Amino acid sequence: MRMFSRISEQWKKDWTENRTIFWFEMIGTLSSITASVLISVWPGSINLFWVFIFWMIGSLSLVASSYMRSTAWPMLLMLVYTVFNLIGLYNTI
């Protein structure tokens, strides 16, 4: 339970300090979770185009928030994800 209260406190802090970063991180996280759920629950029947779209939204949103926070390693990771999402998107169309 302590972990959830720490997460809640961090969200409150982020909301009061910089709402733009809060929204970028929320959108990025939720869209990445959506992509993971789609590919996990319907692995053979889902159109991968939509999975890559959600992952792309997630990775680009998190690139933006990492840039705004000046966190280099998470930004590099999300940039790599973005490149591979582009490749995956290209291969699905």
C-alpha cells in the first residue's frame, strides 16, 4: 500500500509543478498499456497497425516528457522505441 501512496503523491506533485509533463506522461503510459493489452489479449486476431499506433503515441509522448524533464536515458529508450514503432508501422501498411 505504501507504494500506491507514493505514486499518488508523485502524481499530485507532478500535477502542481508541471501539468504539461503530467499529461504527456499520462497519455504515453495509457496508450502504451493499451497497445500491450491489445497484443496480449488478442495476439493473433488484432490488426497490428493499431498496436503500433498506440505504441507510437506512447513513445512520442514519453520522449516529450523526458525531454522536458531532461532525463537522457528514458528519452533515448523512447527514441529507440519510436524508431522501431515506425519500422513496425511501415511493415503493417
